[in-house]
Amino acid sequence: MESLTMPAYAASEDDLELADVQETEIRGDIFQAEDRGLLFCICRRKQLSNIRLGCFLSIFILYIFKMNFLIYDRNRKGIYMQEVIMHLQSKISVSNRIDWIDCAKGAAIILTIVSHTVQNHMYGNILRGAVFSFHMPLFFILSCMTFRCSFDQEQFRQKTKKGFKHLLMPAFITYIILTFAAVLENTDLLFSAEYWKARIFTLIFASGVKTVYGSMEVPALGMAWFFFALFLGRTLFDFLHLQLDDFQLAVNCVILSLVGIILGNNQWLPFSLDIVFAVMPFLYIGYYSKNCSFEKHAVRKACIWFAIWMVTLWITYPDYSSRTYLELACRRYSVWPICYLTAVAGTFFVGECSVIVQKFTVLAKPINYLGRNSLYLLCIHILDKLWNSFWLVEGHQFVSAAKRLGIDLAVFGVFMLIKNQIRRFTSDSIKKQVVS
């Protein structure tokens, strides 16, 4: 049987050169593949490091396309433009929120509800005095920590309009509700000229407590005075920030504060303007505290601020039976400027405690949520006198405080649920109409 053998083949020089060329090309492809793999790894790291920026840009580009679509659609031009822009601004603003500031606001609004209820006997007076020594200044300070001053006059006008809608509209709404609630309770007030005159002067003076104008006693507006003071205070601070440098701004804030305190001790101004002048240092401290790091050494700083708060509170409020603590609505500035130091120390103590609380997610989340929506809860607290029969327990102030807080939070929860459902329904309707 013949054996099968391959025929002998003698390779020529041309064939050898061709094989060398092919081998070189194969090696080059391998090296290029390795280089591409290394380059891919490097790019992948950069992509991972910039993934948040990419997500933000993607969302932004998506909304740009939507806005361009709306702009060039003549039939729908301007109908949904404002809603889309507001939705984009809300997305950006939510991502820029500072959790511990929301937590501090949430804790402060809870303490506000409690301190407005307990005000009798030793423990009630001590708790009320401790909370009142800083709770309103806290809102002024923290509101300016997240406030961006205007760069020019046009932006100032836009911020003023936005602040009017955001702060004064809730004040007007609660004022109208309480006004007509009183009329429904006593229909004779509907035809009483004195009642409507008093209500008009109540809105003009916007005072937290009753005051006197000439021979007329002006009823109190209540807690809604805060909306007027915060709006006018931030607007004035923003205007001064455009006109003055940092040193001049600080000096003017101190001078205005002294003017406000003097006016508060003699003649109260309309729209609580004397309080607006008095709180200017709090706004200045808040605006320039945004560059401070509250997260570092929170426990140590909390202890320091607590010690300062306690010492200065004892100086301004040595006797629990006499209300000598700082109370802005009543224009009480005991032992100025130590009472201001008490307010700042109490605010920073709550701020540092809020930083610590962020480590406990279960506790932090609900308080942060209350802080993010503290204006809504404050409005509900202003109106809770309409259902005081459900929470007021005569002779038991702490039971009343607990019931009041619980009912206000329950009403707040129902309100936010309805509000979110309406917003979701409106957003879905806008999306469908834009797509169609």
C-alpha cells in the first residue's frame, strides 16, 4: 500500500517576503488592539468620574430640545414654555439643596409649634424662652445661607418678583382665610365697618402682636409677620449687596439694626419694617456663613456653640418667670447685642446637631422633608387656630402641644399628598400635550 506523502514545495524569495509582510501586519494589528484596549480603559475611567455631569447635561439637552420644539411650534408657542422652564429649575434646585439646612429648618418648625403652645409654669416658660431665643433668627440666617444675591438690576427685579410670589402670597392667602373664617363664625362682622377697618390696618402693619396707631388698636396679624419680614429683609439685603462692598455692607447692617431696635422701642413701622432693619445682621451672618464648613468636627463645634448659647441665654434670661429673652414679634431685644449672640449660637448649635443627625438616615429623612416644605407647615400652623378645639386641652400645655403638633403634621401630610398628586397630574398632562 502506497504511503500518502505531501509533495515537496520549495518556497521562493517572493513568497518569503510576502509572509514577512503578513506577519508584520498581524503584529501591528495586535499592538493596535492592545493600545485601543488601554485607551478604552482610560476613557472608561474618565466616563465613570464624569457620569454625574453627563447625566445633568443629558437632562439639560433634552429640555433644550423640548423648549426648541415649543418655540418653533406657532400653535403652541408660549403655552407650555413656562411650565417646562419651571420644571427644569425645580430639578436643578432640588439637586442643590443642603440636607443639614433642611434638617435644621425642620427641627426649628417643630420647636416653633411646641413653643407657641407651652408658655405656663416653670418648665413651659423655660422651654419657650430657650426656643424663642433663636428660632426666628435661625430662619433668617439659614434662608440667607441658601440665597444667591443678584448680579445686576435686572436679576434683582426678577428675584424680587419671585420672592413676592413665594413669600407674600402665602401670607395673603392665610390672612384672607382667617378673615372670612371670622365672618362665617359671626356674620354680623360682614357689615361692620370697624371690623374691616381693623383688618386693613392689620395687613398694613403686619405685626405679630397687636399694636397701637394713634388712638386705634391694631389687631395682630399673627405668625404671618415672618413672611413680610423675610421678603423685605432679603430684598433690602440684596439691594445693599449690589451697591456696597463687603465692609460697607457689614457696617450698614449694624447701623440698620440699631435703627430698627430704637424704632421698635418707640414706634412700630408698617409691614414690620422696624423688625426688617433689626434682623439685617442675621441676614449678613447667614449669607457669609455659606462658605464655612459645618460638616467638619460637628460634635466638637456643637458642644462649643451649646456652651455659648447656654451662658448668653442665662445672661439675657436669668429668671424664668419674666420674659426677658429675645422675641422679635414683640420687639424685645434684651441686653443687646448679647441676645443676638445667643440667637447665633443657638442657630449654629442646631445646625451642627443637624449635621450629626444626617448620619442616621431613618431619623434625618422625615425631618429633612419637613424642612424642605417648612413654609407650607408654617401656613398650616397659622391656620390651626381654626381647629383648636381638637388639640387644646385646658390645664395640660404639654398634652396640647403634642396634640397640636400631631394634628398639624397630619394636615400637612394630607396637603402635601394632594399637592403632589395635582403636580403629577399637571406634569403628565403637559408631557402628553407637548408630545402630541
